[in-house]
Amino acid sequence: MSADTCDFTRDPLIRAYAALLRSYRESTSLSRAKLAEALGCSPGWIEKLETCEKPPSEATSDDLDTFFKLQTRTFHTLWAEIKKEGKQPASPPGFHEYVLRERRVSTLNIFAAMVLHGLFQTPAYAREVLATSRAPEEIEEQVAARMARQEIFQGQKLAQIVIVIDEGVLRRPTGGIAVMKEQILHLTTMASDPRIALQIVPLSKGAYAGTMGAFTMLGFDDAPEVVYVEGHTGEQFFHDPREVRAHTLRFNLIRAAALSADQSLELLHAIVEDL
């Protein structure tokens, strides 16, 4: 097992806890030693939590919620779930599992049907999206966590992201003109990253293979590809090779309906001009 990641064979709730801890720590630019000093524990304890070598304690969970000012007691809640499930495999909160896997990907194929994927959101856009489903006191905490996920772009593991966006996502005035203008300009900047292929399905296309909704395909160097689907009724992973092949075909059909990368960039600039 790497010193920086958890083995997928371990308890999924503990893996989710480890991923959250590392995300919050790195979002505040703290080393393990600095966080340990603030909490009054050893750096080795933080490392064991982040690498799933030890399950978390209630005291540490409470200290983390206090230190990161998490009013929703995120760490305590997850600790309570771990305690309730004991050592048995459990179905973790789907998105926590997704965040864990996202940190290890080498490739991502993303289709955004209604809102932009979290890795591509600005803080202002994320705030507007989260406000539709989160209590006001939770929003800033969730925005910070979403921005922390974007540090994946700073690492060396990620090789390629293909993101296909329905034009309706970009035309919808989420948060108003200023928020959308900033968001779309951010997309034009991200599209300049050689690892990112950004394409848009224009409104003129009519019905196409993306009308069934958004999904993300996660590829790994050391594990089979999986598909993640998030909906209003919850989250779901597909591991079965037949399901993965079906989503691969669907993604290819969606890309075939999209503009080229150059044409998509031109459309982004045109949308900004229209705002």
C-alpha cells in the first residue's frame, strides 16, 4: 500500500474518512506535521488515518470538526457511521467514495448534462449550485471541499480528462451574468491545459445520446474502469464490464454529437459575448 493512498480492499467508510481528511488538510496547505501540532497528536497518527492503517477515534473526529470549523460535524458523523458498521463492509455515502476514487484516477470521461462537473466549477458557481440542495450553514464548507478536489490538476497522476458539456448548461444563467461570465472564462483557461479535451454539444443538435443524463467514467492505472452516476435519488457506481462498455458506447456517441475542441472554444467565447 502506498504511503499516500488507501487500498481499495479496506473498509469503504474508513477510506471515505481518509479521503476527506486529506482533502481538508491539503485545502488549507497544511503538512501532516502542522495539522498534528494543531491537534496535539503525532504526525504518524495523521498518516495512519490518511492511509487507512488505523480507524479514526471520536476525539480526533471532534477535534477535526473544530479545527476546520465544520458546523455540520462532518468527521464526527462519518466516525459514527464507522462505529455503527464496525468492521463489516458498508455502503459508504456515495459521494465520499467517489471523491476517494477521483483522487486516484489517471483518466476521466465526463458528460455534464445539467450543471458543470465539480472539478470545473468556480467558487461562485459552486456556491449557487450547492445552495439548491444544502442548508445555508453548510454551503461554504462544501464549496471549500469542492475546490480542494481541484488540486488533482496539480498532480502528475492525471493523464487526460475528456469533458463534454451540453450547451444548455452554459446558457443557463446560474447565479446571474457575472457568475456565468467568470465561469465560462474559467473553462476557456482550463481548455488550454493539454490534458483536457473540452467539447460542447450545441443546442442545435436536438435529441442525442446525452438526453439520459450525466455520468463520469473513471480510469485507473491499477484498477478496472468504473462509472459513476449521480442523480436526485442518490449515487451509483457501475463496475460490471457490460455496464462499463455500455457507458463507453454512450460517451462515444455523445462526443460524436459534439463540436470539435476548437469549435467548442469558439462557442465559449461567443457565449461570453452574448452575456
